[in-house]
Amino acid sequence: MTETGQIKSVYFLGIGGIGMSALARWFNHSGARVAGYDRTPSRLTEELIREGIPVHYNDLGKEVKSLTGTREDTLVVITPAVPSDHGEWSWFRKSGFPIVKRSKALGMICNPHRCIAVAGTHGKTTVSTMVATILKNSTQNCGAFLGGISKNFNSNLILPGPGNPWIVTEADEYDRSFLELEPDVAVITYMDADHLDIYGVYEEMEASFLRFSEKVKSGGSLLVNKELTPHFMPSAQQRIMTYSLSGEADFTTSGLALHPETSCYIFVIKTPGGTTPLIEMDYPGLHNVENAVAAAGTAFLAGASLDEIARGLEKYSGVRRRFDIRFKNSRTLFIDDYAHHPRELKALITSVRLLYPNRKIYGIFQPHLYSRTRDFAEEFAQSLDLMDGALLLPIYPAREKPIPGVTSGTILQFMTLENKQIAGKAEVPGWIRRNKPGVLLTMGAGDIELMTDEIVTLLEYETNR
């Protein structure tokens, strides 16, 4: 089963994941019968249920057959978050149902279309969402699979119009997933070491990115961060173009400044086709200006005009959990962010420091994965030391089993910051009250986001006391 038109029923094991839920929504809108399992309820699973997709949280074993079609017309989509000995997975396997990874299902949808694939260890979600926002507000026809909830579209799925649309998608390097894609335009933002639990050594991860670049269709384009150019060689099949925040590149900013009153970044973007109109981007973070340049270059290669690029970036409202301002008053600013790699933490904290140089910055960080904590403990410590105070939560394991001797203390031991501690979630409210942060950050890719509503309520209460 290689064509989506043959599929009448789709069942998702791990339907609540950000990538899996977008696929579920796509197939649901396409008219297929869709259902799925996840371990626990979440905002996403509740949204899927409201959209008419049955979701359950207990292992049904063979009884799952009541939620699917036949093995001839049903596709089962799996994620590494669900173990292979799960009862439903075992039944599907024994019964001969076609079972594919999420990345394979994504490739089945995207590859027949004009595809834009955004890869890189940082910035994928922001860049792909910016590209989709630009193209949706242009003369181009566009759909998108996003790794976060776009505030412009209130979804991780953007449906295209009829005809021959562009499909924008994130290209995930984890488990070499992006090698299932065959894009017309590919973007690579960063290639910092990560997912060494999969790759073992950096060189293997680098080789995987090079293989991804070779998947670009003949006549297509590869857009890379300028600092990555030594890794890629031009070929007759594709053109390689570069972007950067400043300096020499095919796409770069000029006249970059911070508006003294609104904190907007003001700039133009130079392209091979000329310079965009002035852009006032009401989305914080210098790293997000760099993301905007990548998105502008991508949209340009997809056919958007310079005016459409500028107006699209000005309309961009952000992504949930990416520099997500959850609370703001004269005393306190609360930002929630998905940052879970040392470079992402550094970019976030540095941007906040530039915007609010006179405020004390305190952060709550939940390390994600034992292997990542072990591999980058010193780098995490250096990034967290950029704040005025830090609280580290226990490691969120996700798909991993504990590694002996690896805890949040593995990071803490390298930190030079005086105001630092490890604590559980129950201790967070008291820590916030004691420190009275000028800027409060919550950071991590685990379940730390489940605390954010409670933190907002606390800050509102403290304001009204």
C-alpha cells in the first residue's frame, strides 16, 4: 500500500503526538476512517475527539479490530513512543496489517506533491510555520504539517486548496525520519550534535543530513544556513543557496534594528530577486529574525513575491510553546518555550536579555531524555548560567529508560550560577514567590507545559494581592 488513495481506514498508535495528530487530521479530512490510541489524555487528543476522531487510552489488544477496516484497506501508523510489545501493535502485526512509521506515512502524502521540507536541529517548527504563513497569504496554494500549533491557524495542520499545492513539512532528523521525503525545496537550519542515542557519533548524524540533501528532486533547491556551506557540494541536479542573519549570503537582512517602543525588529531582506519592503516583525527573539530570513528564502524559491514575503512575516503570530508569552504585566513577563538543546536555551535566554536588559531572568528547565542530559551536561550548564536563577526539574524520560548516574544533578554540578536548585513540580509555586522574577521562563520538550496554566494563575493572583 503505497498510495493514499487506496487507504480507507487509518489507525494511529500514539495519536496524541504533534506529528501523528497532524497526520490523523489529514486522513480524517480526506474521508478515511481514523482512530487511535495514546497513553494519556492531552489537549491534542481532546481536540481530535471534538473533530470526530475516536481516541482511547487503554490497550485494547485484539479488540482494536472494531475500530479499523480490513488489512487490505487499513494503514497502521506507529511512533517510537509506543513499545513494540503493546497489545494492539502485536495484534496488527500478527494479523498482517500494513504497519508504517509516521515518517513513511508523511512521505506517502508529501512526495506526490510539490514539497518543501524544513530540516535542522533547531528552528524547524518556526521556519516551516513562517513559510506556511507567507504562502497562505500569497498567490501560492499551500498546505502544511507543522511540529507545533500555529497561532495563525490554531492547528498543526493547514489544509491546501485544490490543484497542485505546495506541502510544507518539518523534516525530522530523529531516527533518520527525513530520509522518507523527496522535496522540491529543502532547508537545513542547523546541524548541531543531537540524538546521539540514535546516531552514536556526530559524523553519523552529519552523514544523514548529507543523504537528506541528496533526496532533493532533480531541478530542486537546497537552502542552508551560511555556516553549513562547507558540508555541502553543488551538483548538477540541484542549486544550493545560503541564508544568514547578516553578512554575505543569498538571503540576508539589512538595516536590522530593534524598535525602541514596540520591541519589534525592523529590517529588510536582501534576495537574488531584490530587496523586500521594510518588515516590522512583532515576534521576539533575534534568533527568530534568522528564522524569518530562512523562511523568506524558502518562500522566494517557492514563487512568493517580495511584497508577499514581507506582508506574510508581519502577519506571523507565532507557534504555541515557541517564545510563547503567557503572562505580562508591569512587573513580570512569563515566557514558555520548547527549548531542549543547549543552543536553543542560549538563543532564548540571550534574546530575552537583549529585550529586557534591566530585569532579573529566572528559569525552570526540565531536561528531556537521559541520553541528551548525559551527552550535553556541561553545555546545558553554560546556557543556564546565563540566567539569574534556575530551577531544574527531574529529567523527562520520553522513550528512554533511566541511565545509571544520570540525573538533573548531572547538569547542576557544572553550573556556576549561585541561585540554582533541583526540585519537583510541587515546589515551583513557592520558588516563584520567593524569587519574584522580572522574567520567568519555562523550558523543555516534556510535560512541563502542563504547569503553565497553573503558573499563569499564580502570577495573576500575586498581581491582584
